[in-house]
Amino acid sequence: MTDGTTLDHVKAVADAVLYEGYVLYPYRASATKNQARWQFGVLVPPSYAATGTGEHSSCRTECLAEVGPDAELHIRLRFLQAQRRTVEAEQPDAPGRYREVNALIVGEDELLPWDEAIEREHDVVLPVRRLLESEQWVPVLVRGGELTTVVEGGRVVRRKQPLTAELRCRAERLPGLVRLHVTVANTASVDCSGYTRDEAVRHSLIAAHSVLTLTGGRFLSLLDPPEWAAEHARACVNEHTWPVLVGPPGSADTMLSSPIILYDHPKVDPSSQGDFFDACEIDEMLTLHTLTLTDEEKREARATDERARRIIDRVEDLPQQPRQAMHGRVRVVRVGQTEIGTGSKVVLRPRGNGDAQDMFVDGRVATVRSVLEDVDGTCFLAVTVDGDPAEEWQLAQGRFRYFTTAEVEPYPGEVWP
């Protein structure tokens, strides 16, 4: 059974998926990159999907599990519901009548139109035994509504559209396994064929993903299945979603079916001070960029969205010590019997089949500036050559030479601090 610590770990990762791309730097509604939002996990109404826009109305998850006779599958469907926020000014010549405007100043605050989002969750627990007998269809209903807030000189109107969806769940028996099938489908009957994408999104499930938890069973990794189950793993069909194991390494009772490609047991960097809604960028860089925004840009960002406001406030209030922690903790690799890290001295020994330019630095002493790892797990050392006239310029520009650990020797007497 998933404990509280595991659930917190899973929620942190799932929340990162839920809000990926929600609002991007510079966090202003007027910024170009915030004009085309909602790029991940959008399940549009079937009528809009049928127009050939490339959008889809459903996603399909298939995964493998070993289960006991009383196993239960807990499905938590999570998504965002769009809520349109409009700003209206009271007409001075017609009290009680309003017109929509691009901005409204109330005291020291500026109110702007924007598409907000409301978190939605839907839970269902199904015995695996029942899923083996027949497909189970579970309706998902979310209410729409309108909320008006009167402010000085005008009002703010928030509108959201009702949503309807279905969870379609079944299981099939395999030798020693079951294959679980979970489909999430937007079933909205509204005709969106003539809508713009922004209009259709207001009837859509946004950033839709599922957290699957087994009681009395365990999931198998689809990325690295045991050899005996590899053929069954390859036969799993996943459409518009990517299921991975989540929780601490070694755990296998929870799976996240995400619209974003992840690896098994993903985690949020513990040095991160909060979400920037952009996993493609580095927290440190976004922090520094945010600090350079003008007062006017920060004011617009705060007016755009409450989450953008929290980012600006958090960055401005961030003490120096947590800011330094985002630089990335020093990593160490072992070369022979010596630990090598940032600041270490090494002797360069380029391979004969490497870059011809590297042959000119064979035997030279260099300083390690960073320890890196590629997607295949190969470690590289970013170095500057000691005594190189361009060393200072290279440091300023972040331009380094790169060598694998097999292409360096520890400098005699070198001890990494």
C-alpha cells in the first residue's frame, strides 16, 4: 500500500506535470509565449478533434502488473479546468452597466483578463477481478458556472464551462500477469467544430494525467521490464500518454500515466525553491532572469495570475543561500583511485581517434570546471587548459573543452577537497 511519504513524492511530480507550461517567463499575459498555452495533455471535445486540427479527445494507457486475488486498482484522474477571467469597467454615463476592457486599475493594483485554471481530481477504486470480467465505464462530471466580483470602478467576471468525461477501464489476463487498460475520454456533446482552439480548450480537460495505484499487486516497468515480460511490455499500446513507475526507487505499486515523457521514478530536484512551470529551463537561470524584470514587468506579471505573483514574490524574497544552492551540487567522479570534482587539476590524455585539435593539449594540465553526464550515463569533464591565454575569456563565456574520464589522469598529488 502506498504510504504518506510516497503519496507526497508522487504528488510533487504529478503537480509538475499538471502545471507544466501554465505560465512561462516573463510571466506576463502580454508575452508572446503566453499567447499559446495548454500544450500538454489537452483532451478536447470530440467535435473539435474531428476537425483535423491534430488535437485528440482521449488518451489510452496500457501497463502490466502482477496481482493477487483481491487486488484493487485505484485511479486518480487529474486535470485542469479552464476559467476565463474578464475585466469590465462600469460605464460612467450608465451606472450598473459594464463593458469589457483590456485592463482596470483598482488602487495600486492592475486587473487583467486571463485564462485561469482550477485543479480537478476524480477518484475511483475498482477490483481487478471485476476488470477481468468486463469493461467498467466511470462518468466524470464537472460543473460550470459564473462568479462576479465587484471592484471599484468595475467588476471581474469568471466563467467556466461544464465538462463531461469517462474513464473506461478493463484488464486482460496474461501468463503470470494482467494487462491493465485505462482510457480517459472527453465526452462533451457541445459542437466545437467552428471554435478557435482557445474556445475549444474551455471545454477540455487540460494537462490530463492519471495516477494508478495497486493494492495487492505491483506494476512492471515498461521502460525496463524483466526479460520474461519484455514481449508483453512491447505489446502495450499507449496513446498520447506515457506510463512510468513513481515513488522512491524500488517501489512498484504506483504508476503515473503522463502526457510528458518521463523516466521511471522521476523526482523534483530537492534544491528547487518552487515551481517555475518550465521544466525545460534551469531554476537558477529563471531566477536570475526574473530578478532582471523591470518594476512595470513585475507589476504586469503579478496582475496576470496569482501563481505568477507567487513566483515574483518568491524570487524577490529568496535569500542568497538558497539561491546559491540552485547552482547544482558539486558532483564527483573517480578516476583511478582519485576523486575528481569541480576545481580539480587533471592531466589531459586525449584519445587518438578524438578531435584533432585535442592532440595539441596532450599532456597539458587543466582545471575541471564542471562534471557532466549525458543521457547514456557517460561522464564528461568540462575543463580549461592552465596557461591558455584564452582561459579567462573561456570562463566568462562558458566555453570549455570536454573530455571523458578515460581521457584524463589525476594531477600528481591532487586531492579533491
